[in-house]
Amino acid sequence: MTDRHDPYDPYQQPQIIGYDEYGQPVYQQQGQQQYDPYAQQPQQPQQDGQSQQGYGYDPYAGTQQQYDPYAAQQAQQAQQAQQAQQAQQAQQAQPTQQGYGYDGGYGAYGYDTGRQPAVDDSTQQWNAPQAPAAPAAAPPPPFPEQRSEPEPPADASLPGQRRADRDYRTEQFSFIEEPDEDSEDVIDWLKFTESRSERREEARRRGHNRMVALIVVVALVVVGGAGYLWFAGKIPGVSGKDEQNAAATGPQKRDVIVVHLHNTKKGGTSTALLVDNVTTGQGTTVLLPNSLAVAADDGSTTTLGKSVDDDGSTGTREAIDTLLGTSISGTWRLDTPYLENLVELVGNIEVDTDTAVPDSKKGAAPLVNKGEAQTLSGPMAVAYATYQGADEPEAKQLMRFGQVMRSVLRKLSEDPKAATVTIQTLAQILDPSLPEQDLGASLAKLAGHAKVGDYETELLPVQSDGTLTDAATESVVKDVLGGKVKAPDQDAAVRVGIKNATGDTKGTENARVQLVNGGYSFVDSGKADTAASSEVVYGAAEDKAKAVEVAKTLGLPESAVKKGKPAANADVSVALGQDYKIAEPTS
């Protein structure tokens, strides 16, 4: 059959026959038959080996027949005639409505969107009216007519699932992305919650770390404070000094310098030993009275005051070493004008004065007032350090001198270089045994002890004859100066302490001459009550031979040698009894 009104057009545009469930237009493919599920399907034989298709065009359908523009014209005309016949049958079955030609997604559940009458044109093509972009809110009731071929019921567990009898493939679908756990909003929310959790955990960690650090700091402060109080001996019932001395057993290292204060206006001298105990970290000023009996250059006995004037610094230093068993490193001669300048350089000092010092001018106010924390300038410090009342003993003046020295050290720099610069600024003439750098370094160490309170002032007590008492020997010479701790050199002379118990004052001088002639160092240990027999006492086992030689030198029997506890400032102690023979002076 030939349709003259439908000429063959190889470039004919496809016709829109409906819209799918997503609102996309559905085009009629060449050779595809339109199927209405609600219309009566006539029994018609298959033509040209093509099977009848239902639902019209489905974009998700399986295999589709493609239009071949170069096919034979006879096949084209046959297909057009078949389409026209099917359209007439559909119009006769439902004259008022026409199907949209697509399944709106409700076909599986018995819904239909209604039909509109078809429009015929001169080209024998069917154009479906424009459908709305989205399906109606409420679908119309299903058409009462029974379907010719009922569809198999959908799976109740999976509503809306397409029938399995259709041959669909995944590459034919264009899925709409639905929100899931990987969507951007979900990821942002997960990141937000995760960041909040991390911030909370971090805040808890920081708080824990701060608490641990605070506890550690508090513990260190408590331990440090308790340690300082224990070391300073400020804890009640605990003596830091005793524990410190007990811990510092064995030989201790001490740096000792002797300082002589010369009063250039009134005359006289004041002597003190500045002791730096390196082992225990303790500083001490040991005040030496001028009445202290020491050995002169010729071996005779003299006082410390006379030795400073007559024998000079070197002879006096050696005499003190022999008497106290110390090792003095140098001598510092400090005249009163230099002391005045030193106080001015450190910026005045504060002293707890025990008396008021009158001014040299009559009727003037006291130069130094009595009281605590009195600020003293250079002239005031010199006046207080050298002042001795009319009825006061020498020990009072020595204690004031010691107060001034301690206050000066507290104001002096702990830096050895800075302390050396201060000494150099004084421009004083120093003893060759103590250069400026050595003196500055020694004073800087003592200043460090004085600033923290590890500094004391001790007075060496002596008897009326200038000799040392046993208490002075134990407390000052042994504990502070360490006279017996440091062993003498191999070539050094043996120190022999002589205590006169003969009842004759000539016994001491006689023994001194014998010992000096024998090459020993004489140490005057004073007098004692009269005893019948003499004793020669040594301490260490290696000193027994020395003690035997001393006994022979003095003419004493070997049986007088005994092991015991000699004086702290002597290697061998001798107590001369009435059996000691005193040589008669020759005419």
C-alpha cells in the first residue's frame, strides 16, 4: 500500500508521544508500536518479524529498534499503514481519552493518568499534548475496565520495584543522586561533630597537663623551701649547721686570709681571719685579740699586737700559722682611710650598733647612734669599727670591727671580676702574698655566703697570759679553722704544745728554747695545775715516733709517751710536771 500524503523523509524528526515518570519527553521510535495497557488489543499477526511492544517508548527499556533511513520504501509504507490502523482501533475503543503513552510510575499499582483524544495530521503522525512537568498531587481513580493482560503483582517487600521480566541494564539508567552517608551535608556534619569531640578531648588533655604541671611546681616549691629552711637551720628542732658539719666528715678545704686594720689616727691594729670553708659553704670571721701569745722570729714569745708592729705581715702570718695550725694564703693590710673608701664604694652599710659613738667635737651629736639597722657612711663605719669605751675590754671593739666587715661583704658583689674592680679602685698597696685578683676572688666568695646568711663571727678567747684555753682550741681552732684536720707538710716542723704544770714559770721558757733548738715549732698552751710527772701525748699512730723524739729532746723518759688526744693546734702535746728538770741560767 502506498500513502501519498506521507512521503518518505529520511530526516523526519521523532514524534513526542508522552512523558516518563521523571517529566522527560518520550519520542516515538521508527517502527515502534504504541501500546495502551487499558485498550483492547486486537489479534493481529506479526509483521516483518517485529514483536508488538507495550507501554510505547520507555527510556529504560531494553533493546530498541533503530530507524534505518536507507531501508526500502516498501517497508516504510507498510509500517505507516500499520500505525494508522492501530491508531484507529485505539480511537474506536476509547473515543474520549488518549493515554499519555508512558507509565507514570503508578501502573504497577493500578493507577492511570487518563487519556486525551488523538489528533490526526496530514503526515499520519501522532502528537501527544504537552503534559505537566510533574504528576498531579492526587492521582485519579483507576479505570474500571479490566486489563486484557494483567501484570504480575509487584513484590510487597520492594514497592515500586520494576518487574523482573524486563530486560534492564545499569548502563541504561541515569540515577538521581540521593542523600546518603557520603553526601556533602552528612560529611560536613560528621566533620563538625568530630572536630567538636577533638576540641573537647584536647581541652581535657590541656587541663590535665596544666594540673600536673601545677602540682609539680607546688611540690618543687615546698621541697625547695623546706630544704632551704633545713640548710639554714631555721626549722625548729633541726640544726642545719650541725647536720651540715656532720655530713662534711673527713678533710675539709678552707681558704684563709688575715686582715690587719691599722688605725692611722689613734694607732693600734685589729686582726681578723676571713675563713671560707669550701667544703661546707660557710664563711666566718675569726677575731684575734692583740694579747694572743705567738712566737716571734727568734723563737721567743710575743703578743699578736707587737708582732704586727715588729715582725710585719710575713712574720705575723707564720706565727699565727704555727699557733693555730692553719694555712693562711695571704695578708690584707687595710688602713682606716681605705676602709672608709671601701664603705663608700659599696654604697654605705647597715649595722645593728650596740653603742653610740660620740663625735670628736665637744657638744656635737653622736657620730653613730645606737640601734638596729643603722646606716653608716664611710667615716661613721670607721669610727664604729675602731671605737672602744674607757671601761670596755678589747673584745668589744673587735666585735664591732667584725660587724663592719660582715656588712661590707654583704654589700660587695659576688662576681669575682666586679669585686676585683672594687679592690683596684681603692688603689691601696697590697702585700705581695695577696694580689688584687686573688683578694677580689676571695672576697667575692665570702660575699656570697654573707648574702644568704651563711656567715658567722667568732671571737678567739684567750687567757690572761695570752694562751689558748681548751674550749677555744676545740671550738674555734679545730671546728672553724681546722687546725688538726690538715696534715702538715713532710718538711714542716712538728708542732709541740707545751703546758706548764711544774709550778715554776721558768719551765715554759726553758722548754721553748730546747724545742726551737731541736727544730720543732713551739706552741704555748698555757699553764695547768701542778703535776708530779710529765706526759707526752700523741694522736695518730704515725706520730708515736715524733712523740718519742720530743720526749728525748726535753729530757723526759720514754715511758711518759702515751696515746691520747693532743691539743687541736699541735701535733704533740706535752704537760711538764715536777719531774722536768729546768736548766739553771749560766753566768
